[in-house]
Amino acid sequence: MIVIRCPYCNEQRTEEELSYGGEANIVRAIEPDTLSDTEWTDYLFMRNNPKGLLQEQWCCAAGCGQWFKIERHTVTHEITEVIRFDQQFSCKKDS
Amino acid sequence: MTSAKHGYRLAAGGVIDRQRAVSFSYNGDHLRGYAGDTLASALIANGVGVIGRSFKYHRPRGFYGTGMEDPNSMLAVRDAYGFEPAIRAGQVRLSEGLEACSVTGWPSPEFDVAAIAQLASNVLGAGFYYKTMMWPNWRLFEPFIRRSTGFGRLDSAISRREMHHRHEVADVLVIGGGPAGLTAARQLAHSGLKIVLVDDQPRLGGALLWEAVSFDGVPASEWVDRTVDALKADANVTILTSTMATAAYEDNAFTLVEQRADEHGVRAEHHWKLRAANVVLATGMVDRPLLFADNDRPGIMLGSSVRRLIGEFGVAPADRLTVYTNNDSGYLTAIAARKAGIDVPVLVDTRPQGQAIHAAAAEQSGVRCVFDSQIEGTSGYKHLKAVTVRGSSTVESIRCSGLAVSGGWTPLIQLAGHRGVKPVYQERESMFVVRAAPPGWHVIGGAAGSLHLTTTLAQARAAASAIGSDRGVPMEQGADVSVDCMSYGSISPQWIPDCGARSRMWVDFQNDVKVSDLDLAARENYVSVEHLKRYTTLGMGTDQGRTSNINGLAVMAGLTDRTINAVGTTTFRPPYSAVRMGTIANRRDGDLHQPRRYLPAHAIHEKLGGVLEDFGWERPDWYRSNGADRESAVEAEMVAVRNHVGVFDGSSLGKIEVTGPDAGLFLSRFYVSNMATLKPGGVRYSVMLKEDGVIFDDGVVACLGPNHFLAGPTSGNAEAVAGWFEQWRQTEWPTMRVAVAPVTANWASIAIAGPCARDLLARLEPDFDISPEVFRHMQVREGHVAGVPARVARVSFTGELQYEVSVPSRYAASLLNTLLERGSGLTPRAVGMEAWLRLRLEKGYIHLGSDTNGRTTPLDIGMGGIVAKRKDDFLGKRSLSLAFATSEEREQLVGVEAIGGTLQAGGRILASGHERTPCPSEGYITSACFSPSLGKSIGLALVVRGNERKGETVSVFSDGSIIRCRLTSPTFYDAENKRLNT
Amino acid sequence: MRLEAQTVFGTSLDPAVPGAIFTSPSATLRERSDIGCILLSAAIDGNGILDAAGEAVGVELPATAGAYKTQEARFALMLSPRSWIVQCNIDEETALVGRVNATFADRTINASRFSDYLCWFELCGPDGTLLLKEGGFLSLERDGFRVGHAKRTLIAKVTAVLIRLDDQAWLIGIERSRARYFADWLISCACLDR
């Protein structure tokens, strides 16, 4: 059971209350028309799949509805960082 | 069947209640035991020797252990509340009227005709089925093999057991209520921490219930009682007995299965999910078998189980018991047996005399000990008769009816294994232990490999102190107790004996895996522990290899000249012990399986004879009030809409308010059509795409006023679309001044459709002008209808003049009633889902998910013109210029008319030039129905290059026959849109 | 002409009729159809607009999750950093929506009718909390779910707005279409001997 403290409502949330949004920091181009087909399809499909730390997006879906970023170890599920979207500071994970 | 050679009840001893006799039955025989017995101890006390047959060779098997570790005693058990198709006898507490029966052996475990398999044992080695049953076909052999194998018996009777789910959070979870767990919990009690102590037995104490131990000079049972009383005095301590910790997950979440029993059986089961900040793993350890020829005969049992039978249940497993050991705990068994009056002819120790620390004590109680000796073989088919002992220079045969073996200790660390811990082999104690415990965990006592109680108690106190200081809580100082008991001492393992036939040495009793099978696996290079397991089935039985794994991998290490650590263990996965599917499912069946969603006017639909089906919501498919059967009712409903007026409950349609200064711009980024240009009062239909260009949803957007829009996604996607809006607003466009508010359930939406729709709407006395030149097609009005706040959209799904009237849900029933009652002269009819979908099919409107699939783009459904007109960007637009979207070979949406025969959704369109199947396909029918308006069978289809093939005749494979069809425009009805614009 | 209002559980909407759905010595579940509410959604961040909105609805809007603000007969709780539920008497809904939307003509804050979106349940009795815990973790926090605290979470696979009124009383808002299922589920838990 993955548990994340939501940086917005400050409640510990179980994975049933959360939804997963894939790898974080995949930025959409402001003018997609200027991208080549390769650049656009990289944006669509190419993702990192490391055995180790990964920044990813999660949503406090059944709670306050807010999206945030975390850094998670894909083997141990240890969460090393929780980052709000509106303020680019991170909260160290407790318990 | 009872004979003095088998087990019997001792005259005294045990923690059973000898005042309370309990009757039960085994294979129809009526037997008696005592309250406090397990089914296993009661059966042994009644002299039952053969409890089952082995999986492959159908060898007679007896009780090998007294608890979960026993590979042999699987039985089907019924109590007053429920039925267990397969459970170990040691895991069942005796209750009045309990019925147990064998699940192996036919006609009975005592006499099993399939035991003839033993004669073929030389050819039935590892991998036999894989190698032999290949030709001509596995299915030829399968029925016989299935019948002769398997553990368990099914019963369809409904369980009366009550099921509960519990979700709790604790500071400390202590797993195991033996001396280690009790000491740790006692120390942590009264500290303010919330503690949950679980133990799988109904009575706390663990091994203290049967080992000869005293604390500060008083029997251990008194210490247990005192400790439990002190725990119960703390309101923050929860004690769960008869509770198995079945799995451990990330963030210290556990599942527990708690059984609540009364004198008639297991009355209720509570399935817990529990999360704890700290975990004390005090699960103890379990004895291991020793390998020797014919080590599987009934009467041979783990030494610790013998001590438990004597100490906890007052039962002797045999009247003449030999002891065989490679460590000092075997001596405890011999001494306990002597104290209980059991004859112990000899104790056989594989080690030299100098290593045996308890030899003098054993000899003092009258046990002859022989050293540097091994058991070479045993005799007795259905019950042990004698063992052959080979010393350094002697061979002697010892007559006995029981043999207690102890091959060393295995700590129970499976739960740590669930968390990914790789156990490490500790050479000196020859056991696998946890070196790096998961965060917050403390592994203590037997689970940590402690062989002496003093060490165990010290570990428990240290764990409690560590947790206390970690959490910054004050703790009572635990007083040191002086412990008087015999140590389990030391071990010198000897994995494979020097004498006896390897093809008669059983490693896995349940799956009949022998040392010779491991030899074969090694020869064939199945030397990785995971391959070994799957090739030989070692440890794959329902006992999860509790008695077999360590011996198996130690033998493999020896065969391949590797260390035991290099071979390693297989991966432990949840559950630790079998959990019934019903326990997990709990009450989640029928109406409670998934949340059902009901329309606000549900009661009215029921009253109208609506045939409700699950469309994500419970919605009427058709109404019995409109016809005797589905087809005639659906046709009557369709005719009503085409000729006068129909009333359809569309309340499940999504409603999302999008508001704020940037609301229009925001919506324009999602929809293929530019919603930013929508004026107040206007409504526009469009589709939205995911970034890959594939259609995600369709629906109308209404502009209710400046900066105020109402998006109407499909019923099925209403919540997903709201989530999609929010995700982009928050993560990509945080500076847009917009808010997204899903309000679907707040509004009931009743559609009225048909030539008389306006007349029917007028009878609701709207407080705004509904005349056709003022309130036009694709417009919306806010005001009051029938005296209540309402939003009315003039949109059409049916091709007829249609209004969608939305009122707060509390008025839904009343609105539906009023429409049907006030429509006198207009003859309105309630219309169900099926008629509604057929009406739109006649009109050629898409039904998302039927007429689109995971590849369909707006270019494929005739929206290319709208896409081409959009100058600015929207989600997915860029993908529409990728080669996949612009390919000539796309499947495009067209209409299909049957030239003869009946179209069915799913029918495949045969490639040009083919008239018979099998052949390539060029698309499929996505929706189909018989159209009463047109008098023929019509459909929509996704067809390769469909747009340029309109007018072409194709063959369609439909439900077994091939019919001829013509490809047409998707719009079959009122192509000029005269009717919806009236 | 005026349509007749009905509650989720089928009784006519009359606050004088207490809508008990089930009662037992250890728990009572009733529908609180007298409770109305509106949903406020802000298109921008900012405390300035919060104050103005609070003034329009007559109750201070909490700026932190979990806080449940009371002012006379009105209650407000934060649903997300940009949305609030304001509870009121069901008869006041129309007036409140009108006041907010008049105050914010550009819809930087929008008020939506919400009384019919949520079915409010009141669950009371010594076993109430235990019943809810059959459906999920009410809180993973060490100090649990405090009285006077509000939270949105999953119970029995359904999103619920939970308000802890006191030790033995909960106010639970469930999306209307799922309210009957939720009640069926609670009843199935409560009917068992524990």
C-alpha cells in the first residue's frame, strides 16, 4: 500500500484515494505545430522507466483533487520528495 | 481402528478443558475430544494414524506437525457456520458437532486404490508429466490425472459466517503472542502508544503453552496470565487472538484474518487492513525434518510437534517413541516424552557425544542416547513399526511406533520476505535470518533465530526500548526475570545421510519430491532455486514448503558444490497462509459488488415497468408498459418519438460547469470545435481527443452566460472528463483563470423528443419564450419550468425536435410524472435506452465507444472539415497530421444497409473479392438495428477507405452467415435536418 | 404549477419528518434532507476574493483543508484549495447562489447549486465509527479523525465528504446517485452481530 502525504490537504492518503499520472516534467510544447513528428511522438510516448528514483505525478483524487509531484524509488517505493505544483518547493516525507 | 500403538490421550497435562468434552466426526466416525483441542490433537488422541495420501504416489501419510507446517493433514471441515474445502487439521479448533472428512485417498486414506502409482515411482520422477504426456495430446491424460490429484472438496452451501472488513491504524503491531511478543507488548503498554498484538492461536503464550519453562520459579503459564492481564488493563492495547497476519505491504500495511469462534465453530471472520508505524515480528520458528530413507511413514513427526502434543493437549503420539536429532532440542523431546510416561527406546544423534549438552539429562530420565549415528531406514506401511539405526560400527533395529525428528530450526520470516527482504543464511545456527529488516521493523526471538529464552526476552526488551525512544514516549522499565528452561543448544547439520536409498528420502511430503528428484534436476541443470522449485514442484504445495524448502536447497547446494547462501531461497509472496476468496470478497456480491448508481427518478422507472440494466447507472432498457416483449416495446417507443412525443431520462449525462474569465479559451483547448466563440444561449456539439489524436469523448457545450459554460460529456466519461479538465488546469495551465465544477448528480435531465415536444414543454409553463423562431435548435435557456429552476437545452440525439429539461434532482420524479400525466392528447411515452440508441442510429449520430474505438480520430468520423478550419491549437491536434492519422488505409465511419438478411453489431466486412471466410477483413459493423422508419436492417460501420466507397456493395460475415450490404452515408433519416429544426 | 420535491429516499421534502433509514441500539442512520448547500469554485487564487465570497455567503471560508467553519446556521468546508461547500438551509440555496454570482459578475468565483448533488446522512451511535471503518481508513494519522474536522475520502469505494460532529456522530455527504448503494452497504454492515 503506497501512502503519500498530500502536500495540499496535508492528509496521509492511501493508494486507493490517489490516482497515478505517470512520469512528471513531461512538458507540452506551446506550439506543437512547430515540432517534428519525431519530437511530438517522443513527447507522446517516450518515458523513463528507471530501476531507482523517478519523478512522477500523483493526484489526491478522492481527497482534495490536487495534482502534485513526488520522487519515488521504483523498487522500494520509498518517497524521497513531495512537490507542489503551485510552489516549486518540496516537503520531506514523514512517517 | 484405535490401537494402543497409535496416539492416545494422556491421563493428565495440557491446557485443554477436560471438563468439557466435545463430540465431532471424522469420515462418519463419531469421536470425542476436549475444548482446547485442535482437530489434529483430537484425531491423534483418538488413534487416527493415516490422515491422507500423498499427491503423486498416494503413499499413506500421518500427522507430521501439529499446525500450519504440517504438509499432510488436509481435510474438508464443516462447523455450524461454514465449510472449509481444504484446511490443515492443526489449524482447526475443535467445536461441537464439527464434521471432518478426508480429501485425499479413494475410497479412503486407509485404503486408496491409486496407491498403485507407487509401483511406478521409478518412472514418475521430476518432470514426468512434462516429458511424457506430450504425445499425442495432454488433454487425453488430463482428466485422469486431475481426478487422482488435488486437495479439497467443494460444497455449494452458503456460509453463515459473518464477514467484516476493518481498517485500523496503530503505532505498533506485534505479530506473535509468545514470550517475545508478550514481553515487547508488555514493555510498550501504558506508554500511550496504540498497540495491536496478534497471534494465530486462540490462547496467547506461544511455545510457553507446551515447553517446560518457569519464570522466577513459577510456571510460565502464570507469567503469561499476569502479562496478558497487564496488557488488557491498557485501553490502547488491542489483542487479537486466532488472527493470522497474512501479508505485509509497503508503508507497513498488513492484512490480518481474525476468526471469532464460539463452541459451535467459527462464527465470524474479520478481514483487517492495518497500518503500523512500528512492527515487532515475533513469529517464532519451526522445526525441520531430517532426510533418511522412508522418512514419510505415518508415526514420524517433528520433535517440537511431539512436545506440543504432550504439553498443550495432553496427547501422546505413540507409546514407544524413538528420537532422531542433529541438534540439542531433540533431547527436550525425549525428556518430555519420558515425563509423560512414553517409552523412549533410544535417542539417535548424528553428532559426536561432546556436542550434546543435554545428554546427561536425557540419560538421567532413562533415555539411551547413541551418537555419530543415523537412521538408515524404517519399516511399517500404514504405521511405523521399526527404525534401523546405523552407528559408526553397529547396525541395530529398534522397534517403535513413533519417531520424533528434529533437523534444526527455521525462523518464520515470511512476512519480512513479503517486503522484499532477502534472507541470509547463518552458518553456525544453519538457519536463514533477516539481516536488514524493513524500516520500523524489529525481528525478535525465534524469528530472529534466538535459541535461548533469555536471549529472546532481552531482544524483546531492546526492541521495545528502541521503539519507545524512537517515538519519544515514556516506558515502564521491564524487570529482568530469571528464566529456567533448557536451551535449544547447537546444531551440526547433515543434509544428506551417508546411508539409505535416495529415491526413498522425501524432501517435500505433500508433493512427493525426493532426494533423487533433486539429483535429476541437478543433472538437467535446473539448479537455480526458482527453477528447482518449478521443475520438481518442491515447496509448491499448500504448505508453501514450510518443512521442505531449506532441506531442498541445502541438498541442491551440496549437489552443485555451492554454499547455501549462494543457492538462496525462493521468494516469499503473500498470503502467508491460505485466505479464502470469500473472506476477501466479504459482503461484496450482488448489489454491493460495485457501487450501483441510481437515477433520481428510479422509483418512477420501476413503477412504469422499466427493465433496468447496468449502463454504469441503473437505467431502463425498455418499459414493460410499452409492450409485451423487448422488440415490440422498443418499436412502440421509437414510433412514439417519430410520430408524437417520447420522454427519456438522461439524468446520467455529465454536467460540468466551467467558469471564469478564461473559461471559453480553456474549453477551446479541449474540443475540436472552437468553444471560445460560443455566445450566451448557444450550444455546440463536438468531440475531444487525447494527445494521441484519438477521440476520448463527445458531447455538447452550452454557454449559459458570460464566462459561464456547461460541458456535457457522455454518462460513462462524466467523471473522467472532469478529471481531465482539472489535470490540465493544474499541471499545464495554472495561470488560466478558470474553475471546473462537476455537478452531474445535482440535475435531473429529462429529454422530450418528437413532433409534439414543444407542445409538451409548453404544458410545463416555462417562464421564457419557446417559440421556434426565438428558441432555436442548438440553443439553451435558463429559467423556470413547472415552477422550479430549470435549464432547457434544445438539442437532438434522435433527429426529432427535442428539448432536454434539467431541474434539480429532487424534482426528477415529479417532472417525469408530470410529463407523462400532463401530456393527454399528445400521448407521450416513456422511452428506454434501446429505443433511444436506435433512434440516433437512424439519424447516423455516433454512440461513443460503439462507433468509435481506441484508434478512431475525428478525421475518421467526418469531422475533417472542422479540424481543417481550426487555426489555433487543441489537445491532440498535432497527432492528426501524423502518418497514422492521414493514412489512406484508415477505417472510416459509414452507413450500412442490408440488401437481404439482418445486420448485427460486430459483423466483419469481407475484403473486396472475397465471398467466403476465412479471409482478410476491411472493417466491422459498429451498431445495427432494424429501422421501423425505413423498414430495413441498417447499421454503422468502420470500413477501410469508407468515405470513398459509399454506394459499394460488400459482403458481411454476420453471426455465422454472409449477407450482402450496401455502404451508404451514415445518415439514414431526415438528412436535411428539417425535423429537428421545426 | 410547481413540481413536488422528493428526497433521495423517497419521502417528500418536509424537514418536520425525520428521515430515519435504519435504527439499532448501536447505530442510527438518517437522511438530512433539510441540509442544503452550494458549491463555490474560484477561477483564481487569492485571499481577497475569499473574504468577499465569505461575506456574500455569510460564513468565513476556511483557507485550510479539514477545517469546518461554523457561523450561526451556516457551515463551510474546503473541498480543494479553490472550492468550498457552504451548507445552508435548503430554502436558502437559490438566494445564496444569486448573491455570490451577483458579487462576482465575471465569475472569478462561481456559485453552483449543490443541494441535490449530495445526499447528507447523519450516522449516530456507539458503532457508527466502526461501521464507517468497514469501508476504509477514515484517517491514517496518529491522532485520527478529530471532532470538528472535515475530510473528503473513500468509504466503501465511494467518495464521501465526512464531518465528525462529535465522538458518536458523523455527517456524511454522498453523491446522490450512489447514496442508495451507500445506505444499503451501511445497513448490511450494521445488520450483523459484532
